[in-house]
Amino acid sequence: MTNAAKNTAPADVFMLMGTQCAFCGPMMQALTELMKAGQINRLEIVNIEHNLDLAAELGVRSVPWLRIGPFELAGSRSKQELSEWLDRAASDEGIRAYMEEVLSEGNIEAVRKLLKKQPEALKNVLELMADGDAKINVRLGVGVIIEEMAQSEAFKKVIPQLLEYLHHEDPRVRSDACHNLSLTGDPAYIPAIEKLLDDESAEVREIAQDSIDSLKQA
């Protein structure tokens, strides 16, 4: 998907590099070419060896390191990969792909940072919750994020999406939706969960009852 198709401006790119980094030179060249091709709005490259305080502030321990739009990416990337991330920078699909990649690496902090800037991206977290093919690290990371944010104002905006998942064809997703609604501590969701007490899945029925009990105690 091109930037024109998305009707969005090209992303800004910020890169940290090092003099002794074998991968930094080729990446800098690729980024320069992509900028000349109009895929990058603004490109800034900083030598980490001359800016150790900045690296510490950003939590960067190795280079090359990139920020492409809302995404923070560590490690070497080919020109094709860089082009793909530039295309993803302003799309829901791109945000979900980014979350999936960093969570698969166990990097929950990267998702926390993204959600501070774009809390509306919680909808993508719930999409990953409902993805039956998601890796175990992704599922665990999603669980941590939801638990941390379940009682936030931002989470209230994605509750309708979570309520829809109570009717999902996958019993695992129905169970997760019950549990995550219970994390809100709001008993207003009990009637919606009660409908699953007659679910065909014994596991869903059990999770639904546990969720209701938890909300009643809250």
C-alpha cells in the first residue's frame, strides 16, 4: 500500500548509528535512497558515540536503531524491509504488525510506548487477543498490556470491541473476552457475561462464572 493510497504524508525517520557498526552504512544508504524516492518526509541520523546521553534516554543499547513514524525498530533491516515499515507507518495493519513483531521478541515496553502516543491502538491489541494463530509470546504480552490498562479511560473506548468478542466463534476468544471484561472491575458488564453461562464450551462457562464472581466482589 502506497502513501498516496493511504492519503497520508510520508513518515519521519530518526536513526542512531555507530562508527564501528557494519550494518549502519548500508542502512543509511538505503534510507537516503528511500528519502530521494519520496517515501521519507524527514531523515535524521545521529552517531551514538557522540550522544551517549541520548541513547540512554531512549533505552538504546545497540545500533542500528530506528524510529519510523510511531515504530521503534532495533537491528539491521534491508531496503525492502525499511520500505515496508514506511508503508505500514500510518495504517492499522502496520500498527498490528509492529505490535506482533515486538511482542514476539518479548518487548512489551515498545507497545507501552506506542500506546502512550496512540492509545487508540488498543483496538489492535484486542485484535491480537482474538488471533488464534498468535505466538505464545504475543498472547502473553497482550495479556500483560490489557491487565495494565483495563481500568483506564482509553480502555473504555474499546469495550464495545471486547463485547463483540463474547460472541466469537472461537471459545478461547470468548473466554479471554470474559476475563478481560472482569479486569475492568465494572459490574455493569455482568449481564453480557451471564449469557455465556449456557455456552457450549465448559471452559467458557467456567471463565464466565469466575468473571462474574470477580465483578461482584469488585
